Amino acid sequence: MTLHQILFFAIAALILASTGLAITRRNLVHAVIYLIFGFFGSAFLFYLFGSPFLAALMVIIYAGAIMILFLFIIMMLRVESPEERLFPARQLWPAALLAAAYVVIGGLLLVNDPSSGIALAAALTEPAAFGTYIFQSSWLAVEIASLLLLVALIGALLVGRRPVKEGED
Amino acid sequence: MGIPFGYVLALAGIVVALGMICATARRNLIMILLGVEVMLNGAAIAFIAAALRWQQLEGQAFVLFIIAIAAAEVSLGLALIVYLYHRTGSLDPEHYNTLKQ
């Protein structure tokens, strides 16, 4: 087992543990903090797979901006945590059966696929080469993404402009 | 490097499944949005692994756009959550059936 394999398994265990803890917490602040650690694990994985620029973006945007926005909203709203309940039993059984079937079939598919045993080769994408590639071959998608961000900004301003009082309309 | 492609795909699949469980089974709008984030994260892991498997940069470009779209989705989703909270005083989706009364 090489160092890269050990690193991959350690990072995968970290991601799964912190994400699993995050989605089961009652306290929303704890959930967000655990999820920040999960995104740090994803950033490690991106770095291991040779894209340091995306690893930096993962830390800066996902863990640094998006999750902090969640924290702001949670602290602003003073959320009560309602009584959690899973599905009622008559909905749980078909859901559990379907999920188990998908897990079994997906696992068999992965095991039997000859290409899934192909070992990934190490590679490194320089941030400069990545930027050149983005702006040469998908500049239109960059423009569309910037337009989408502008639309989201306007929409967030419009929706969060003024709290509507109960019974006003 | 020697990491089989299937292992990374399995990791991405498990992460997406965890996010799906969070988005369907929790009773809190903020947790539902967090579940969507986890699912996007799993998709990004699969794209990065595919970029490395075929040695193409398209996968990494997709991850960049996933991050941009997640930022837009979260800002608008959280604004909607704040609006709903001010309107109904609750984050439980079961309290939003005001048409029933």
C-alpha cells in the first residue's frame, strides 16, 4: 500500500465521518461545524488529485463563505430544533427496500466494471494552465455563471428586503 | 498513485447518498439546504476523479461551475428561508400548509 493510498483512505474516512456526524446533529451550529470539516476533507482530496487551485477554492468559498453564511443565518434566526422524526413505518419500508436494492446493484456494477479497477495516475494541474483552459474553451459558461450570480444577488436582495408582517397580504 | 477509480466513485456515491438522506429525512429547512450542499460536494468529488481518470480538464472546469452554482443557490435559498421564517415564525416545512386553514 503506497502513501497515496493510505492518504486516500484516511481522507475518505474523514469525509464520511464528518459528513455523517453533520447530518445527524440536532444542534444546527454543530452540524455546520462538522460539515466545514467535511469540506476541508474534500479540499484535501482535491489537492491529492492534483488540482491545488480547486482545493483552495473549496476552502475559501465552500468552507469559508457558504458555511459561514449558514452560521450567520442560524444565529440570526434563533432556531428552535423541532422534534426530529424519521419516516413513518409505512413509508420507511419501501424507501429502505429501494435504497438497499440501489446499494447492492451499484456495488455490483462498480465491482464488475473493468474500468473501475484502473489506478489513477498522479497529475498536477497548474492554476495558470487551468485558468487559460477555462477562459479559452468555456468562456461562455463563465459569463453565464457570472450572470447567474448577479441574478442570485438581485433575488436575495429582493426576497430579503423587508419582513412581511403576518396578515399584511 | 495507485488509487482505483471505483473506490473514488464509491466514496462520491456514499457522500451523495448521505446528502440525500439529510435532505429527505430532516425536518428543518436549513438542514435540507445543507443536504443539497453535501450532494453537490459528492458530485464534485466524482468530477475531480473523472478528470484525473481521463486526464482532461473538463472535469475540473465543471467543479468550478459547481462551486459557483452552489454559492448562488445558497444565497438565494437562505434569503428564502429568512423570508419564510419572518412570515410563518418557523423553519419546519410542516407549518407551511397555510392554504389548509
